[in-house]
Amino acid sequence: MYLTRIQLDLTKTKTMQALVAPKLFHGAIECAEPDGRTRKLWRLDTLNGNQCLLILTESPLDFSEVVRQFGTGTCAETKKYDVLLDRITNGSKWQFRLKANPVVYKKIAQSKRGKPVAHITTAYQEEWLEKQAAKHGFALEEDQWLVTESKWYRFRKGDSRQYVRILAVTYEGVLTVTDAECFQLSLMQGIGRGKAYGLGMLTVAGEH
């Protein structure tokens, strides 16, 4: 696995459009691999006050076109992610950040799974992550995590008249790994819905 960081240029019209409609970032990221579509996770993030894209891929890719469209001109920085994955052990504690789409599925006619409905209150958003933690190999440290942002996106889907309306919720804090193998998969595959729109990517740093 490889983690790439691209600093965004907020003076570019294209970048500002993509910040409102994240499908534009998704399209450019997918174009970095024209011969096949392997699993990718990505997220908008802030580092030292600068907006950037974080992209996790199964192999190193050429993101020069993403840099051209949205970046400052500085080359993308890519590092091997396996070094971090190898440090994941049961009982280890990490600072984490997750931008996700917490939903509950409401039963409707002719639907086996139901319709996803966003959790709009902080209490339900927190409850959702607690349930996800139990399924993804980690436990949240009591009183050491919180919801730091909740933001709606609404943009046109493709060239159609249909609109995507999706809630992005950012969680930050400290977690403890309870199942190392399961947690590694969560880091590589993401958590929840909306991965095409920059959601679901869990990252850890600063092992405690």
C-alpha cells in the first residue's frame, strides 16, 4: 500500500469547485490508473494550515494530472504505507482521524437493506462510530475522542439532473487496537459509505 499527499492550490477555480463537488477529485484520482481500477481511498485533510489530498492506493500511481488540476505545482509525496501497517499490534494506542458518512438504514418497500438516512445529531454520530469500532478491530478511548466537523455536500451526479446529498462527519481522538488484523484491513479498505466522495478513510499517527 502507498500513501500520497498532494497540497491543494486554493486560488485555482477548479480546486474550489472540487471542494464543493468532491466527485471532481474522484474523477481525477481514477484517471491516474487508466488500465484498471484497484481499490483507492482518499480524503481532504489539513496539514500545517494547508489543505491537501491524502490518497491510499495498492500501487504507486502517477498523480501529476491531479497536481496539475488542483495542486500548487509541488510534486505529490508518496510513501510506503506498509511500514505503518506493520506497527499495528493488539493493545497499541493511536491518535486517529476519520471522515465518514454515518447512516442508519430505514426499511422501505421492495428493499432488502433499506434506505440510508444520515445521522444528523452528534449523539447518534458518536453512537455510530462506537458500533463501527466494535466491528473494525478497535476501541475508542473514553473521553479522548469527539466529532470535530459535520458538513453537508450537495452536487450534481455526473451529467444527469440527479443530485448527490451526503453528510461528511470528521472524528478525531485516541483509539486502542483490539484486533490487529481486522484493524489493518480497516485502514486499507475504509469504513462506511461514500468512499468515492472522499469518505471512509481512517488514518492513525503518533502511537501512544
